[in-house]
Amino acid sequence: MFKKILTSFLIWRVALFFVAFLSICFLPVFGARFPYVDKVLEITHLPYWVWGFGNFDGVHYLRIAQDGYLAQYSQAFFPLFPILIRFFSIIFPRVVNLDTVFFTDPAFFYSGIILSNLFFLAALYILFKLINIDFKKEIAFYTVIFLLVFPTSFFFGSIYTESLFLLLTVSSIYFIRKGNFFWGAILISLATITRITGVLLIPLYLIEVFQSRNKINYIWTLIAPLGLFAYMYFLKSAFNDPLYFLTAQPIFGAGRSGTDLILLPQVIYRYIKIFLTTSIVTLPFFNAFIEFVFTLIPLTILIVFFKKMRFSYWFFSLSSLLLPTLTGTFSSMPRYVLMSMVFIFPYLIIRFRKYVTPFILASMVFGILLTMLFVRGYWVA
């Protein structure tokens, strides 16, 4: 089965590069809606259809990998991914006499893009094994395919934390389902230092322990949040603000709140106002529309499938979907929803088996559009 997953992954990766290569024909003007394009990406001297997968958050992770948290508000980006990028970058030659005050060594880009793809390939295989615990191999493999063709799956092949976080998520749950709660807790701890949503794996862990026969596994819960605590200790020591990763959020726009919690009805009301006051033929309207749709449709599915899904999976999927909305926006939801859809797909495949092919084709078409926008520097998620 690994060969089939590897083949599917390689086809996906080549297809993304091909779509990115064609993107300049449809979007000749680069959006450049983020900093450091010339200092982090173009300096690699790779073609646009390669370095474009380092756009947006990617440049921040690469700057952190080289310089640490020197840039103000970069603390919003958790440290495990840039640490791994820095460590792996040692195998690539460095540019001689590069002024690293202004430029980022291309070695970090090579490291980041390769790691993201390797993490994703490993995550796909573990995901297959995890889903295969409860479902037939056919359903498990289709889950992998659905994730590959999902419209925002290109983030797994970009310099983002998506692939690493997916790998840590499915691996931790796989260990838990196999009864190895200690290693499950270790991997959850690593997830909490990758993204804030890693803490949502702790309730999943507790639910699984409660359902197990060996309640002594509760003790390993103490390990699970250590990654986040370590990062908070660093932020307290270096910047005198253990919650800097939250308070730095508003600087990245999109109406985010770093401290106040804003409930879902308020966010929905805000988006309705956007739809009523924004021209339908503009990019802001398009962004708001896909953010709205990519939030409410999965939410509706989770409500409908409440009694069908494994409760720990359902709770993690729902909380992963709702937590980002508490900042007062659906911004980035087309990306965040990936972690929820992973556990929804098997149930969708069974319930709507005859619509599998149309779903795959529709997802691929929409994914082509979103990939082109992202690679050409236009905000997607």
C-alpha cells in the first residue's frame, strides 16, 4: 500500500508544480501581499513555480530559522518547524559573503520545502494506517486521495506547519489507538510547540484514556502540554510575555483579536456585512466567501455526523474548526479546516459513495484556482 500512497503523492507534487508553472499565464502580475519576497524567496534563484511555495507564512518561518525571533511579532509563529528547518539546512551549501541581516540563505528554503513534503508523505502513510483501524483499506486509501485533492492541500507541500502538524497529529492518535499512551503524549507535546491547536489533542487523549481499561495512562497527560509550556517560558524570559504568540496575532490583520474571545454568531454577522458591502467581483469578496463556506459546511457536516463519528475524533475536529474563529474572523479557515476534514472524509466516503468521483473532480478544479492564486502572491488562507 505504501507504493500506491507514494505514487499518489508524487503525482500530486508534480501536478502542483505544473499548475504553479502555468499560473503566470493567468496571473502575470505578482500580488506580493507579504514582505521579504526578494530577500527570502527570489534570492534562491529558483523558478517562481518553485519558490512560490514559500509565500506568505513561509517567509516568516525561514527568517526565524535563520535569525530566531529577532523580528517583532514573529513570535506568533511556533518554533518547532523553524528549528527543524535550521537543523536540516546544514546539509546544503551556504552562500558565501551573504549579508544575512537583509537576506535569508537559500539553504533554509531547500530545507523547508523538502521537509514539508517528506513530512506530508509520512503523514499520508500513518493516516492510512490510522483510518484502517476502523475502516476497510479501500476507505482508508480514499481518505488519502480526498486529502490530496482537497482544494487547499497545496499547503502541505508549502513551507507551512501543515504537514508537520498533520504528521504529529495522526501519529499521536495512532499510538493512542494502539494503546501506547506514553508516546502519544510525547507526540502531542511536540504538536503543541508546532501550533497552538496542538493543545486540542489533549482532550482527545483524555477521552481515549477514559474509554480505555488502563486508567493509569492519565499520568502521561502531564507530558502533553510541555511543548507549549516550554515555548511560553521562552517568551516570558526573552520578551516578558508568555502569551506573546496570542498578543502578536492582531498585527497580521484580518480583524484578528489577540485577547478578546468573539463568538461564532458575531463572526457570521460580520461576514454577512462583508457580503452586503463588498463588490462581488473583487478579491476581498472571494476571500470572504471561501472563508465562510470552508467554515460552515464542515461545521454542518460535523453536526450531522455527531453520532456516527468516534467521539474523540469528532471533538478534535469540531474544536479545531471553532478555535480559530474565536479571534473574530474566518481568515485562514480554508487552511485550518484541513485538520478537521481528515477525520470527516471516511464518513463522507461511506455516506456519499456514488459522489466520490464528482467530488474529486470538483476539488481538483477549485484546487487549481487556489494554488495559482497562492503561488502568484494573492491571499488564499
